Amino acid sequence: MSPPPWHDRDPLSTGHVISTVRTLMRTDGLDVSLTSIARACGISRNFLYANWKTASALHRRALTSELSHAFDVADRTHPSDGTVPGITEHLSQVVRVVRGHPTAAAVARTSPKVLPQAHTATDGPLVRVVTERVSDLLHPLAPHGGVWSDPVLYSRPWKILWIARPAALCPEAVGDEEWEATLDGAFTELLRDLLAPWATPE
């Protein structure tokens, strides 16, 4: 078994701090404080303040990492083949991963106003992470230049984010098979409609 990455052994490393925040947020959501992070990391609160200023900044970094992780999980379990059906299945899996993630449930429980606000957010690090990852997935639909070469396709990452949020940011549906199937079905249908111009005729 290979040794853990060097930053996991260094309590002052960014990797160690963010990993710790991610773990804490899976239970306590946005109630994770600088004090609790410092205690869990084995470092001082002053060190965290000097580098990140607020717990909110660390929350954002942790959530950004969790979103990237959701895409990576989907890439392993439902990799896209660059076609509309492949992209659709991949993004549907991302939605399921986010919806079922313990951090989503913890944030909903500890800060009930945050998820409704996230449904309408138009900018910010989390929005940028998602739109960039979706843009990468859509690249094969326009092989000569990617989304930048097609103004209509260029608009799709944002539109996909808009239709994905109701299905992804609904942790209360987890465990209710009918509810989850309805969310997944609605997202898949809307996504297919958005990507229909690039679908290959069967």
C-alpha cells in the first residue's frame, strides 16, 4: 500500500485543512467554525485566520472540492462517451451524487436558507466549477473548437446548471424512490431537449 500524499501528513498544508473541513461539513454543514477546524487539524485558529480569514472561505473551498469530487465519481461510474446519451447519463449521475451527498443534507439541516439561495445564484466559485466541468463534457459535441466555437452550445452549460439544481439540491428526496425518480426523469428529459440539436440521429 502506497503512503498517503505528503500534504496529508502536514497539518499546515492546504490539502490537509480542506480535507478536514470536508469531513467536518459532512456532519455539521455550515456550522463548522474556525475553532472546530483548528482543533480537528491540530493547528491554531490564528493560523487559519491568517490564511483564510473566515470559516465561510473554507466552507467554499470545501464545497468546491466536493463538487469536483461528484464529477469525478460520475466519471468513474458513468463515464461520458461524448455523445448526447453519454453526456446525459454522466450529468444525471452527478445530480444523484450531489443530492445524496451527506454534505448536502448537513447544509440543508444547519442553514435552511442556503439551498434556496443556491437555486438562483448566478455567479460564484461553485457556479464556475460546475459550468467549467459541464463545458468540458460538451466539448466533443463541437470537436472543432468546443463550446467556444458554437454560440448556441456555449449557452448550454449555464442552462444545464439551471435545470440541474432543482434535482441536485433536494437532499430531502433521498430515500424516496418515487420522488427521486421524478427528479431524475425531469432533469433527464430537459437535458435531452437542451442537447437535441447535437444528438446523432439513430
